[in-house]
Amino acid sequence: MKNKDWTGGSASVFKGISASNHADGDRVAQDYYATEPKATEWLLKLEHFDGPILEPACGEGHIAEVLTRGGYSVISRDIIDRGYGEVADFLAIDNVEWSGDIITNPPYAFAQAFVEKALAIIPTGHKVAMFLKLTFLEGKARKHLFQTQPPARVWVSSSRLLCAPNGDFANIKGSAVAYAWFVWEKGYHGDTIIKWFN
């Protein structure tokens, strides 16, 4: 039997393995990709936080519920009412202060703005933890951020963790995306330590 040359593209590969690579043209409304609870469970094994914790892109509470079960006091907010938490724009100009730590999976299009805002409004010594694609390490636009406000630690997931479009975990079977927890400590000026988990 004659072998047929491969004519599919990357989209065919990802469809074939039921994986999502979150291509920019296919991203969901308001960039809402819910975080698999296991990712936050891992974070709580890796880091300790000082409350109250703000979850400013809470979606339907996938991160906040794990933090609450872990014994933390959590304030949950989102720019969209998804039936969980308060409605608030984290990037609003009048959002100028938060007295604890901040943990979230931000909309990726605004990820750097979320990091910069979070570091601007928390006290020195407090933490910002963002669940981001590993590719957040790339790019000239983020070079200045990493040079002036480097993360203290980047925890890279050795196994794929899931982020479900519109919180629909029932219809997502795998992921082609590598994720990491990026953890900043306000006032930290050393080198970034990269570690692995999962």
C-alpha cells in the first residue's frame, strides 16, 4: 500500500490529539480559560502566602475555591459576572492598593499589565503568583519587566495542566500548552530561580 504524504497542518495535529494550543485567532470571549484545580493545589505545596488573597480574574472560582479550602481568606473578583465573586476591573485606575498577596490566571492578552498592576498595589514583601504559559518568558516587551522586577521563582509544570475554554472541562481532553506558576515577591532583586513540579 502506498504511503500518503501528510497534508494536514498544526491545527489538524491538535484536533487529532484533542489538545488545545489556544491560537490567538481561536481564543474565547474575554480570554476566559479556567484553571484546572490541580494547578492551584500544587501551588499551595510549593509556596506559602499571606492573606488576604485577591483573585482578580476569578472566573467561576476554580483557583479561589482551592485557596479557600487551603485555609486562606480570599476575595474574588472578575470584570465579567460569571456567578462567582464581585464584578470589578482589576486594571482600573482607581484600584490602587491591596494589603495581601495576589494569585490568578490572568487573561493572557493582559498578563503583563496584570503583573505590573499587582506589583504596584501590594506592599513590599508580599507575593504575586500568576499561572501563565511558559512562553511568557519570551518577548522584548517583557524583557524590561524581568530586568527590573524579576520573578523570585518560576515553577514549571513537568506534566501538562489544563485550562478550559469558558470553564468547560468536560470537553477538553488534553493540552499542547506548557504552563508555569510565576511568583514575584515585591522588592526582590536577585536572580530568578526556575524549578520543576508535577
